[in-house]
Amino acid sequence: MTGGRNRRPLTGWAFLAPYAVAVALLVALPALLNAGYAVTDHTGLTRDPRFVGLANVRRLLDDPFLLDSLRASLLHVALAVPVRLVAAVGLALLLAAPRPGGRWFRVAVYLPTVVPDVALAVLFLWVLNPLYGPLNQLLGLFGHPGFTWLAEPGTARLAVVLMLAFPIGEGFIVVLAARRLLDGRLYEAAALEGCGPFGQLRRLTLPMLAPVLVLLAVRDTILTLQVNFVPAYVLTDGRPANATLYLPVYIFDQAFEFSGFAYGALISMVLMAVTGVIITALLLMVRRWRVLR
């Protein structure tokens, strides 16, 4: 009996060991190397980088383009995360109930997620074309002249957000599965009490899905901050007027276009810090909301 009791914790650690090794090699070690490069003059080409102390930090504090990049990233998160979350949750709740052709609608929602980011961005270059793009042609049916989407700061931001509103299949599947796990008897009881569809949504569905929604909000915040490189780079290359010069784009420019590998490493630490602050603030808001309830 004693041997069996001791074997269970060891079995658990054995299952965790490959994950721990992967985290150490793929996350912890690169993060430490990144922090080390941030205090050197490494260009990505030299073999022996020289220690420069806080010189890169002083450059960071005087960099006006970093402020533009930080402002663009925060505005992008404020726009893209709610749009992606509302689209994923709304479509999942709409398509959760069995209906004719529902399987094909669910496939259609998930399909853009498997399209490579570069291919989707190239497709949107055609969609957003001001002369013959289908989006401006659709606006023309309602008497609107359309926009030069990628030439103005405001519409360029909206263009990137619009593109990122399509690959929402993962969040859609999670909400769809969570909604189908809810007890149908609760909805039957609510209907008998005279609670309509919107009342059931507000009083039953959303509160019971709250843990899943928080998880998706955290995940989408991380993705929106750190995985917006391809759409911004292909669609706008950070332009116009640095409106889409998101932090990943600025890191790429500094590290690989201007051979400032060390400075790019320091900006990546800023990106991680900004992500951590936003995630912490989001979790604190959720915790406060639960206490007030």
C-alpha cells in the first residue's frame, strides 16, 4: 500500500516532465538569452556582442517611435479583442442549437482559422482594394463612395481589425462546446417562469459561460498583442503615419532591418511587460466583478 501511495506522485511528475523540459528549453532559456542580449550591442551579425549596460534603456526612453508603436498596439487591443470575442461568442450561441445546415455554417465559421496568415492577408489586399475591392463595391450599393482603406490611419487600423475578426474558429469551438454542456433543464425552467431568450442570455448563458469568456479574453489579448505581425506587415507595413506600427512589427524592423538585435530584444521585453500588465488588470477587473456580484 505504501509503495502504491508513493508511486502516484512520481507518476504525476513523470507526466509533467516533458512539458517542464519543453517550457525550460522553448520559453525560459530564450527569455534569459533575450534579457542578456538586451544589455549588449549585438547586431545579429557579430559573434561577440559587447556589454553596454543601460545604454539601450536610455535609447528606449528617448525613442519617439516606441511611443507610436505602444499607442498603436494598445488601441489595436482595445478594438480587436472585443470584436473577436463578440464574433466568436455570438456565432457559437447562434449555431449551438441543432438546425438545418448548421454543420456547414459551423464549418464556414471555422474555415478561415486554417488559412495561413499570409494567404489571408493577401486575400484582404484584394478585398480592401479601393478601386475594385468587393468591400467598397458593397458600400457602393448603399450609396457610399467607399474608403481608401490602407491609406488613412483610422481605416488602416479598422482593416487589420477586420481581418483578425475572421480567424476566430478556436474561440468559436470552445464557446460552442461550453454552451452545449449547459443543462437544458435550466432553460426549460426559465421559460416556464416567463424568461425570454434575451433574459436567458443575460441571466443564465453569459454568467455560466463567464469562466470560458475570461479565458478567451486573456488568450485573445495575448494573441492580439503578439501575433498581429503578419496582417500588419503584409497589409500596411506599419503605415500610414505609424498607425499600424505594432510592437511586433517594430521589433522586427529594429532586429532584422536595422541590425539592432539587442535593441529589438529590449523592446520584446517591453511587449511582454505590457502583455502582463493588461492580463493582470483584466483578471483584477473580473475578480472585482465577481465580488460585487
